[in-house]
Amino acid sequence: MTPDASQVVNELRAAAIRFGADLVGTVEAGALRDSPSHRILPSLDRYYGVGTSDAETDGPLEVAWPEEVATFVVLGLAHPADEPALDWWGSGISGGTEGNHRLIEIAANLAEWLEEEHGLATVRMPYHIERGGVFLKDAAVLAGLGCLGRNNMLVTPEFGPRVRLRVLGLTVPLPKIEAAAESSFFDPCEGCPAPCRKVCPQEAFAQCLYSADDYGVEALPGRTGAYGRLACNVQMDLDQEKADRASGSDTPVVRYCRKCELACVQGRAR
């Protein structure tokens, strides 16, 4: 660890906010490798739904980010309900969506700043697990940005689940950025009637599909194992088909379902 590591992370957080991030955290690579999603990854059946990418193998995936990465910087961008276009997907948009495009720029600016101001080598991380990316929700939770909600999304004190994520790799170990006081022991799902689960048009939360006995971890999708990603993907395919029918061009804009995300009451005041 660098002698002035605490000062570096404080300056890093301020720089990331200056470049446009709304949330910033750090997590040690070894801790992330031992997180629930990364631990069960080799045991999962290969998934080819929306948001995945072609890879060289059809077999189970394994953690495959560069070995030189010691720390991940987790960047969060708020996605208010009144700015839906941040997550509209179009092939003509760099990064797929405007929100992801902004995050890519924030990460690039932060990487340049870290290299120039502190001489720290960075690793620009891909989004897809299949290409060496990380599970962003696990990274954000371990970085102290929020908790995993019953809607199987990251839920933050500031914005609820209405936030988009990206990570940047660093080749040196850095301490964890101290989380805000309101993030300590944060769990808005405890006692909540879970409107997020009731609003799903495909009933993706209707069944318990994962168990701790099956995978050897207590932190399960949807917190209780009640999340069907295949059912969720059915809706995403329907959203794609709707965009194709409505479009008069070769580059339709897809408005993917956000019902479970927008139903969450946490962070609405912001």
C-alpha cells in the first residue's frame, strides 16, 4: 500500500465526483473475488440473455479479470425516474446507452487523473463478465454504496436502485473509501411490503430458484433465492421486439423495463 494511500482515496473520491460520478467506492480485488456472485459463477448454467456477450467457450464462466488488478474503484451514476433516456439502448450510442457512455467517460477521466497526478497504473475494465468484467452489484455492496435489495438490484441510501454502475481497476492496493454514515447497517428492504416484486410483468420473483444448500452461500439472488433471470429476460426480449416494430430504421431505440426499479420507495425524495 502506498504511504499516502488514505490521502489518495480522499482525492480520488473528490476527483470522481468532479468528473460526474454521484457515488464512489473502493473494494479490494481479493474480497470481490470471494463475493457471492463470483463464488457461485462456475456452478451456474451458462446464460445467454440480454446483457451478455459472446465468449470463446460455451462452458461455465470463471472470474477472469486481469491478475494485476489489486483494487476496484466503483462508480455510480444516478438515474432519476424523470431521465429515462439515460438507459435507452441504441446501437448508435457509444457504450450502448447514454448512462453507460457517461460512466465510460468518467472512468477514462479518472484513470487519466490517477496516472498523471499519482503515477498509479489503471486497468480499463470491460462491462461483460464473459470478457473479464466483474459483478457490479457485488462490487458496489462491498464498496459500501448500498445493499442488495429484494428486487435483486443494488439499493442505495441516496438514490434507491435508480443508479448505474461501472468499475475501474487499479494495480495498487488502496483502503476502502469510508462510507457515509447513512450507509452503515443500511437495509430498507427489512419490513418493506416489496412493491418491486408485485409489479413485475413476468412474475420473475414468484418462485425460489436458488438455495443456500445448492450453492453454499447465504447471499442469494433476490436475497431469498426468489429471482428468475430467464423470466426477466422474457420481458427484455419483448421490449426489444416492441422497439423493432416501432422503428422505421435499422437502429431502434430499446426502452427496457424498469418497473421493479421504479417501484422502490427508497431514494424517491432525491
